[in-house]
Amino acid sequence: MALKFITAEEAASFVHNDDNVGFSGFTPAGNPKAVPVAIAKKAREEHEKGNPFQIGMFTGASTGDKLDGELARAKAIKFRTPYQSNKDLRALLNARETAYYDLHLSEIAQMLRYGFLGKVDVAIIEASDVTENGEIVPTAAVGITPTICKLADRIIVELNDKHPKAIRGMHDIYELQDPPYRHEIPIYTASDRIGVPYVKVDPAKIVGVVRTSEPNEVGAFTPLDEATLAIGRNVAAFLVSEIKVGRLPKEFVPLQSGVGNVANAVLGCMGENPDIPAFNVYTEVIQDSVIKLMKSGRVKFASGCSLTVSNEVLEDIYANLDFFKDKILLRPQEISNNPEVARRLGLVAINTALEADIFGNINSTHVSGTRMMNGIGGSGDFTRAAMVSIFTTPSTAKDGKISAFVPMVSHLDHNEHSVKVIITEYGVADLRGKSPIQRARIIIDNCVHPDYRPLLNEYLEKGIKGQTPQDLKSCFAFHLELAKSGDMRNVKWENYL
């Protein structure tokens, strides 16, 4: 069947008001760009005519501005799931103008197949290659591409020449069976290949192919500050100590790491530490630091869902495919984030906390308990299943006015049963085998900023009875004081009786 090449505007004509649309990619890697911009333009034109036009959106994770940003500014999003990081979309969510379903990323494909989230009308996929018999080769990420292609009535392909056809073979597309017929996922090392290097679709569903030449929208990382580097060094030192006492095998285990500056710093410090052996990565997002360590021989193999690297690094990978192609594997997120595989491989999982409390609970998503930041992402997929689950965070924010550690988190994403270790620039709190009061003492002594240690110690000394001494009258005093005076350091407990 011959492929039909069309313009982005023609592609947008296949997307109708109230459609549910699935998009490829994971983070600003692998997302379609030209067609979403055309859909946003169509939405504005329909709104100017007085007609409704909004779509439901399924993605792998966050996306670039040409997808989430353009559609948000066009007021074209009816609902969004499972994760986002765009400021304009975030404003709509917090104004409750767009419905948002925050989900564990490993669950979205399965929930779509089970029909829990409604049907998928259209799938819009960025590809490095597409064949007449329906083989679609993704670009720098996979996300939920296999599932939305299977479920969609119509498929639109953005064929992006910024990604060479020669990357075919870097993807491992494997789809799960649905219960009660599901088999085990046969991954026993990070480098195991279990699927095929393309997404197979019914070619009759491909309504058009749009030629594009659009770079990824992955932003550059900000320079590392001393606090971030200190966190990285503390994580590396902790892992070395675990190897020395035999709680981690001397050959080490695969590593999962979250997204952002702290994650890059952690990986960099691990790579520089001679007491940590060369290691494999089994994660969702492969970042610049992984590629740098791969080139120096410190990372042996990286399995993930996306290459969320700067464009300069991505160009280097594409220019040296002979070196990288047998060291990088991109999988659907249902596999990359699967708790079964994480538990089997014995991962060390390192993710970032927005807020923690002194008893070891983590808030990953909501500022002051109400305002959505980005979402839980894949942190929950890995945290509960990991051999060692670590959360990192700078001890303060906003020039010290906000403490990352509070008496009780204002929103709970990861509870004390899943959180094993917390690390800041000040040190390490190993919470394993500790009671609530012991956890609180260790966190305050090792992780909390010195400005807040007296306040939190005073909180513990309030004389509250019980296994977990939470004072329900004042447990949110830090948040209330921030709203009142703009600085958590101004808390006086007598004002919160």
C-alpha cells in the first residue's frame, strides 16, 4: 500500500472536536511537532467562529512546547494524562480549566487497552522511517506508541529527517499480553532484547505521512551549583559504603535515575568515583551524563524509554552509531518502567523529591499541597520495586525561605514504606529498619538545613503520644507560615496551637 504524503494542515483535518488523540514520545524527545501546531491553529480558527474544539490527550510523559504548549495556549485540551511539565498547561490544570489525570507512567498503556480512559481516535507518531507494509521506526523515544497505534482508528506519521533511518535497531518493541494470559517479561539483564525494532501497524490506518525536519525541544541543563554537586557526591559515597559492607554486590546492580540537574550530577559523581564499578542503566530517561559516561567506559549499557539528551549530544550519537547502537536500547514505557523488571534486576532507584517530611514520606507533585507541578511520572514505578530506593533534594528553596523538610508533607505520593534513603547536600538518612521517631531524628540530623533543625526538633518535643508523633494542630505550620509571611523560618509553634 503506497504511503500518502500530506501537509501538517491536511493532517489536522483528520482530528475532530472531542477526539481522543495519542501522541508518541516521552519527554520532549520523540514527540510530533508540526501536526500539533496545525491542530492548535485549527482550534483557534474554530474558536473564532464560535465553534467548540478540544481534544483529549494521551502521551508517554511530558512533551515539548510545540505539543503541550501550543495546544494549551489554544485552549484545545479537554483532558491530559499521564504527565506534563509545560508552564502554560500547568496554569490551565491549576485553574481547573483542563482536567488532568496524574498516573504512574507504567500504567497508562495498560489502562488504555483496558478501556478505562476512553477510546483512542487518532495516533500521531514521530518516526525516523515508515514502510508501505506498516513498519514504523520511532525516533528518540517510544513512550506509548505501540498501544496507541494498535487502538487508534487513524494514524498520522511525522517522518522527521533529523533522525536517520539508520537508527533502526535501537528500539526494542515488545507488547504485553492482557490478563489472564500475560507471560513474564523475559528481561534478566539490562541489555536483553525481547521484541522487534519497529512498531507494526495496519497500513490501511495510516491516513497520511507528514515530512518534517524538526529538532527535539530538549532544553540545556543549567550549570551545576555546589549544593547539587554535594548531593551527587553524597549519593556516590553512600553507594560505595553499601558495596563495602556487602549490602550491594561488588559488581553493582543496574541504576535507575530520574530527570534533571540533580540526576545528572548524581550520575556524573558516580562515574567519577573509582570505587563504583562500570555499571548498566535500566531507566526511563537517558540523559547527557549517561552518554558521557558511556563514552568513557563507565556506563556499559543503557536501557530506557527515551533519549532525552541535548541536541548536540543526540547529533554525536547519530554521527557515531557504530559505537552507540549496541549500547543503547529504547523500549515502550510499559516495559522500561515495569515494576516486575525493576524488582527482578534489583535496581538502585534515584528520584527527586519536591518535599519530604521528617518521617520519610515524599511529595513529588504538589506545591503546598494544592498546585500541581508536573506529576508523579515514573518515580513510583521504580521506588516501590527497587532494591534500594533513594530520594534526593536540596534542603531548601527560594533562598532558604522554603524548607524541603516539613513536619507532614502537604501531598503524599510515596509513603514511608517505600522510601528507603533520603539524601541532601548535608548528608544521608538511611531509613531502613528504623521506627518513625528514629527516622525523624536521622533526617533532621543528616539532611535538614541547619536553619530548620531547631524548629523540627522542637516539633518532635511537643509531647505528642503515639507511634508517629504528628501534632494535627500544627503539622502544616510550615506551609501556613509560608503563605502568611513568605518564609518558613518565621514559624513560632505557639502561633499554631
